[in-house]
Amino acid sequence: MKLQRSGFVAGIALTATIALTACGSDNNEPQAGGTSAAPGSCVSGSLTAQGSTAQKNAMDEWIKAYQQQCGSGSTVDYQGTGSGAGIEAFIAGTADFAGSDSALKEEEQPQADAKCVGGKALNLPMVIGPIAVVYNVEGADGLQFSSSTLAKIFSGKITKWNDAAIAAENTGAKLPDANIETVHRADESGTSDNFTKFLSKTAEADWTYGNAKAWKAPGGTAVSKSDGIATKVKSTANTISYIEMSFAENQSLQSAKIKNGAGEYAELSAESAGKTFENAEIKGKDGDLALSLDYATTTPGAYPIVLVTYEIACSKGSPKAKEVQAFLKYTSSTEGQKELSELGYAPLPESLRAKVAESVATIA
């Protein structure tokens, strides 16, 4: 199915003020003076989760609101250990749910399903996180890149900032005769997977390393986690990297415009990233909502490097099913999604959000 943009645009226009409805009662009342969580989303108990660092800022805000609104008996501990580590923890049974910037891979699905007695592991999209191409080059504001040029930079074929290919796309820019230091994730990361998927889908001739959570290209500097990438680029001249938009905004990093399939250099924003989802299709079934994205989108104004962070959770069989369902009911609610636009993310398109909420409601 194709997703419609109307719900997304409406979500962007909304403010991030929480106007939450009454909190469900499982012997747990909201704190005095606080607003209430979405219907049925307060259940006493604790959750342990880990994974995607790209969604960590969203999770921190959601957990804070959920715990304030539902009381001290409802707790969630989410650690940003990286998508690969999160899935490993879910499979090992040490995480009640996992955050991942990519849906479960074919070889991971049966291992995850085995943890869900009588059910299966669901891929539930929860956060749209545009991936920024960030750089630190003194005096070079507003740079823009095609996927071909990015592929050559991150594969080590372009090594100087004043290379002819970069100059051709940035007429008049002040480009130094300096070596480019590319920075990539050291840990397994869904952000790496999605960034390299963009390169492999749109610059196949120049990027021969496929896509994976583990960085495959030679050279460059490896740094752990999203906040580590942001800190490295912020503090080191002549660097370039990729990072989820919220981390780029938090560190006030320069973000490049990226050429899309329509031939336009699109500026990074929640709205321009949302346009890429106009052609997204759901490839999962029976409550699984894994998505297929068109990285070569020709939609005018679409920013093409995007990721969706998923929550990996059991449809049935989890000993913490009620607690997982309660928390994810809040994050997938209209109210929970309103939080995202102020954090450098984009709310789910309404057509998709409703399907996620329907799937969450079946968790047992």
C-alpha cells in the first residue's frame, strides 16, 4: 500500500503541546498536576529495552512523559546501545522490546520469533528520522551533494575538499585544499544501514559495498554511537559524516542539501523527509509493518536520506506483554507522535500511525 502525505502534513502543522486523554487504570494513577496518558496506556510494571541511538532523544522524551503521567509504578529503561545490540538483546531475552533503524533481517526474524511463544516478532515503525549529512568546513556554508559524489567521498575516491566533483556541485563555495576526514559508526547501526542503502540504491556505479549495519568501506574514522559522531564532527575540522537529524540539530551542525531523484537539491527538514514517504510501501503482513522506501524518489522537494526506527516487540508470548503494549500505545498515539516534531524527528503519516496503533492493540 502507498502511504498518503495528508496526515503527515497535518502532523507537522500541529504544536508539540501535549493534550493527552485519560490514563487507563491498572492500579496506577497519574501524578498530581500532570496531564494524562493516552487511553489504556498506564500499566504498573517495569520495562527494559535497548537499541537504536537514532531514536534515543524521542525515547527519552516519551519515557519522561509516560512516567510523569502514569506514576512511579510504570517505568521504562531504554539504553541507546545501537540497533544491532538491541536486536541481539531481544533475541537473548534481555530486552523486553528493541529499537532498530532497520526491520529485522531474514536471518534474524526466526530467532526473534522464537522469543515470542505462540506469536511472532513484529516490526513496528515508530519514528521517522531524517539522516543528515553533516560536515565541518570553515567558511563553506550550504554545501550540497549528489549521491554519486557522496559515494566517492565515503569510499575514499574523493579525498580533497576542493575536488572538481565537489566544486562542480557547489559553485562559488569556499572549498579548502584540505584532506577530507570521513567519519562513520564503529558499532552496528541502523543509521549506517540506511545511509549505505541510499548510496547502494542511487549510486550503484560508485558504491560497491552494499548496505549493512556494520560499516564496510575502507578508511575513515570509526566513532561509536550517534552522540559520538556529533561530537567528533563538531570538534574536528574538515570532517564529514551522517547522523540522525535530531543529533545534528542538538549540536548545531551544518547539514548538506542532497540531490533527489527529481534532480533537485533538497534541504533537510521534517516536511521534506516526509515527502519521501509518499511512495513507501508496507511489505510486512499480519500486523508486521516493515516498510520499503524509495530512496530514488522523484517527488518534488523530497529529502531522500531517511530512516524509520522500529520497535521490535512480540505479538504474543512476552512475559511483559501488558507493559510493552501500554507504553507502545502511548508512543503510537496521536498525542505521543506530536512530541516528535519539536525534537528533530517527523511524526508518522496518519495512515501509517493508525496501522501501528492497530497492531499494538493486538499485543497479548
